[in-house]
Amino acid sequence: MSTIGAYFRLARAGWIMVREGVIAAAPGEHLEGLPRLGWQVARLLARRRVRERDRSERMSRALNRLGPSYVKLGQFMATRPDVVGREIALDLAHLQDRMDFFSGAAARKAVETSLGRAVEDVFSRFDPPIAAASIAQVHPAEIDDVNGLRKVAVKVIRPGVRERFAHDNEAFLLLSQLQERFIPATRRLRPVEVTRTLERSTRIEMDLRLEAAALSEMAANTQDDPGFRLPQVDWERTGRDVLTMEWIDGIKMSNIEALRASGHDLEKLAATIIQSFLRHALRDGFFHADMHPGNLFVDDAGHIVAVDLGIAGRIGKKERRFLAEILYGFITRDYRRVAEVHFEAGYVPEHHDVASFAQAIRAIGEPIHGQSAETISMAKLLTLLFEVTELFDMQTRPELLLLQKTMVVVEGVARELDPAFNMWKTAEPVVGEWIRANLGPRGMAEDAREGLGALVNLARQAPEFSRRAERLSRELDTMAENGLRFDEETARAIGKAEARHTRSGQIALWVIAACALWIAIQVT
């Protein structure tokens, strides 16, 4: 029955996308046969008043109508241009996560259930919400404890959002399975794996204790960083469904005129936001992955304060070295070194020629160096770089795509603050310092220490490896003599899977017929 429900939810979503003109806005002139016919029918069924809107506005309206799960899906797909294409990813990047408020009574109930205490026992004042997103909304509140009376921000999970996401994710998974089954060309994009990644990231984001931990970790990492900080977490008043943190009195970085009127140095803020992001990515391997202007405030002291850390990115040491050497190689015009880093990281298969790859990278770097420093976009450079690497069979790297997406957003914030912003001059101190610290003598000594530790661990595990190898050898000998055999439980599981597959196909046909009849009734 859950599969039938998933089919109906997909049909409803498809109908809304058609009526809001999303399908009609997609380029379909090159299509042939049934796909072109479907596109033409979608154009006829679109509402008349939506035909004047651009594609990004149509997508935003459709996803907001479909609810929080689809808004979060749109935001997630904006980080995967390899899956949806760069143009659609850019459209989705403009999606505003603004939902209707839910009732104060529901918020109070969520707080009391999560903390096990009455709201009046936890807060001296609990005000109506001031902002609402797909997963949670934020309430101003006050607490009165040994530290005195102080204002806090309370983030509360939207009621029923976990159940809604679970149901909608079932539909997303069904759609991705159908895509892999009937559209072989998309299998390389691994849509089922992408859907499961969305499910995991959303499940993490819906536990506010994990966001609190991320805020705490990044605050510890950045406590000595100039001009950047995060709100403090009140762990006593934080649970799975509620996150209490320091109230930030400041100006949103999207309000350029207010920043200017308050006397803040916009050029300094632009430099701080870029250098802070690069420090987090290179030094810590942990960065805020949703640094749009609505999540960034400037306090009275001129510090940038980042909030809403529901989406965070992590990159390992190999990826950090890759990023630093790539950027430094472009800064110094050492294209050969940039190419070698790709091969050393294992991102480009060894059967390709380093010199040919360096030639392709030079084709990106030289035109950029021919421009004035103020017009060079590091985000655009990385975009061009990933396009070139596709020609050399570089596989999709999700962690690098999230990094690239965040850099696009952060660089956009910096250029809004300072249109003459010099990206390379600002980035060089941070990137150069990381290169000197990690790839110089000190970095070599650290690598040697880590290598020695790995060898010691390997030596400790040698007896276990030996026992496993001996057991595997015996099993292979048995298999060679008797052939591969399934146990009874495995055979039953295969039979059930085949039966379920047949039933699902039959159910799908009935559901599609019912949906077609429903749509026909709606149109007439």
C-alpha cells in the first residue's frame, strides 16, 4: 500500500509541476516522439498567468506548493549540478526557504516534549515566531538564570515534519528507481544513491542536537579568528526538537544600505567573509555550507556572525591539499602542478596524459590572468575546471561540489559588499599560509608522523589479517570444488523480490490509469 501511496504522491507532484509551468519552461524543442508530445501537452495545461514568469520563479512556486520536503529537495539539488544540470542548479539556488508559521501552541508542545519541562519553567518569556523555514521556525525568548536576564533565539522543529519527509522520500526513492530502470543513460548519475544521500542529510538536519554540536565545534575552531564568530549554544535548553542559542543583535549582510549607514567597512567585511570560509575549508576541513546573506549578520563590533548551521560540509586532508594546490597553482600560473595534483589525488585516471591535461587547464587559466583582478571569479574558475575534468573522465566528487556551491555563494556575498573585490589578493594570504604550513618541512614531518602511526596500527592488526586471509583461502577452495551455493534464506529472499517486482509493475499500471482519469476529470 505504501508503494501505491508513493505513486499517487508522484502523480500529484507531477500535476502541480505541470500546472505551475515548470515542465513548459524546460527546453523541449530538441525532443522527439512521446517526450516532445508530453512537453507540448504540459505547455497547454500550464496556468495562463504563470506563463509570464521565468523558470526559477515557476520552480519556487511549485516547490513551495508541494511543501517542505520538496523545498529541501530543491535546495539539495542546487548542490548537484552534475545531476540536474548547471542551469537548473542555478535556478534552484535562488529558492527561498520561507514557509508559513505553525502555531505557538504546537511550538510550546514541541519544546515541552523535547526538554521534559514546561515552557514557563525554561523561559521567562517565549514570543511568537519571527522566521519559518522548511524544517523549523525561530522564536525570540528570554531566560533568567545566574547570569541574569538575557535574550535567546529558540529554533523549534515543525510538527509532523519527520513523517512528511519519510512519506515524500518514499516517493523520491520510487522515482529514482524508475529513472534508473527506464532511462539507462542516467544510471551513471546514481539517482538512487543521490536520493539516499538526501534522506541521510535531512535526517541529520532534523535532529537539532546535531546542529548544536556543529555550532559548538565551529565556534571552537574559530574562537581566535579575526572578525568572525558563531552564536553560543545553551545546551541546558537544547534537545532533539529545540535548539536554544545566543540572540544576535546585528544587521543582515543582505541589507547593504543599513550596513553602510551604520558605518561598517564593506571592503573589510568582503575580505573577512572570503578569508573565513577558506580558513574553515582548508585549516579545519569543516565549513558552513549555507552561507547566504540571510544567514550572516554583522554585530555592533563589526564581526560577522553565522547562524543556521543545519547544512555543513566536511573535506578530508587529501581534498584540502587538492583545493589549496589548485588555487595556488592558478595564482602562480603553475598549470603543470595543477594537473599533477589531479593525478596525485586519483581524481583523473592514470591512462590520461599529464601534459595534455595541463594544456587544458592552461586554456582556463590564461584568459583569467588576462583580465583585471577585480573581475576574476574563483567560483567561475572552479566551475570551468570541473567542466574540463569531465573530458578527462574525472568522476563526480560530491564533497567538492558542495564546496564549489558554497564558494559561489560566498563570493557573491563579497562582490555585493565590494564590486571591485580582488578575489586573488584576498585569498593568497590564507592559501599561501596553508601551503607553507602543510606542504613545507612542518607538513612533511606531520605526514611522516601520521605514516608511522598507520604502520604501527597495521602491525598490530597483522595477526587478524593473517587469520582472515587463511579463512578466505579455505572458503575459495570450497567454492572451487562445490560451486557457488545459496542458503535457503537467500533463495527465499530472491523469490520474494521477484514476486514483489512483478506486483509493483501491475500496481503501477493501475495507478497510472487512475491518475490519467483524474487528470482528465480535472481538465474538463
